[in-house]
Amino acid sequence: ALQQIAGEKYVWTERDKRIPYGQDEGTGQPCLPDVVVLPATTEELAAVVRLANDVVIPLIPRGTGTGLEGGAVADSRGGIMVSTERMDRILEINEDAMYMTVEAGVRTIDIQNAAREKGLLYAGDPCSSDSCLIGGNLATNAGGNKAVRYGTTRHQVYSIEAVLPTGKIVNLGATLKKCSTGFCLDQLIIGSEGTLGIITKATLKLVPLPPYKLDVLAVFTDLAKATALVPKLIKAGLNLTSVEFMDNN
């Protein structure tokens, strides 16, 4: 049935193909899914979800597995691993309205680079941006290097398309800064780690690239003074992009 949905080429049961999907960056011994399926469209992914729902088989959504918590790994029940890595298109970049619409399988660094080519910034910046996918960033509400200024991934999103656990496709949110219509269901699904639905597309906010930047290294001998500096800088009106604390080690 999975082969009928996604094609025989994109349904893997061979052990060697399943092994890379048996762990993420943080988990230990692999726990393999019974099958890995790579849908190419939202409709194919929704059909996989409906099948798993009908026959009561666990389903685990996954990007590239750069997480550290085991959220994209099967447990002892096995199940169907559904990967979004083939859904990798940037669908639209609107320079004037400053937004970008992408599928869930686009690498975060490709989104950042595409925005930069237009003189804009996608502010979501998890530390694994060269390998993680935007769908995983949304599912985990990834933070990253620029969160002190721009917030986490949920603050970079206008709207999402998602597949609910029943297989229904929904579009939530709107490409508006002033949006007060109904429940904020897009933000509920963002950060839910696939438990409320699988995000398949997103319209992301872009901002102008800052014209200037300055890096500062400040050395402290007192931990409390070091950490107390950050709110003082923000209160003084300095627009910090990134703050990192390091000890001698």
C-alpha cells in the first residue's frame, strides 16, 4: 500500500537503508523503523498518515535527524518512518512583502542563502542550519544563535500547511502581521514535535539585512556580572543579534 502511494523506489524495507533512520544526533543504539517512506508531495504524505491511522501502525515524522532528543526515532514498536527530505522546493520569494514559501524538506541554510541573495534575512538560525530541514525547525521550535533578537523559529512564521493525525490537510495562519482571526492553531502545531500534525509547507517572515554589524568580546572575572550585562545592554537600546557565554575551557 505504501508503494502505491509513494512509488516502490521510495519505500525502503532493507535493513541497510533503515539503519541511518534508526537514531538522531543524540541517541545511542539504533531503534529501527519497520519501513521508511519518502513522499514527494503533501497529498502523498497525507495518504501515508491515513493508511497508518486506518491500520493502527505507529508513524514517526522525520527531517534529517539533527535533533538530540530522540523525537524523530522509532521506539520498540517500530512503525512507519515518513521522511520529508524529498519535499525540498522553495516555492516563492516575495521581496516586496518580505516572505518566502517553502516545503518542509528545504535545508535551513538554503533558505538563509536565498533570502540573502535578495538582500533579506531569514532570522531562524539553529546551529545545525547546514544540515537541518525547516520542517524539523518548525516541529521543534528550534532556537539558535539569533534568538535573543529575533526569537525562536515560531516567531519567523506567517502560516503553515500541515497534515493532521487523521490525514486531513489544513492551512493555518495568514501572511499578515496583523492577524487576529480565530484560534492560533499554527502556533499550537509549531513546537509540537509531530504529535499534533506533520508540517509540510510554511510561509516564513523575512527582514531587511542589517546594514552594519559589530562583534564584541567582553572578559569578566565574575559570573553574575557577565550575565547581568545582557539585560542592561537590551535596556540601553542596543539591538543585540547574538550573545554567547563561554568559560575558560
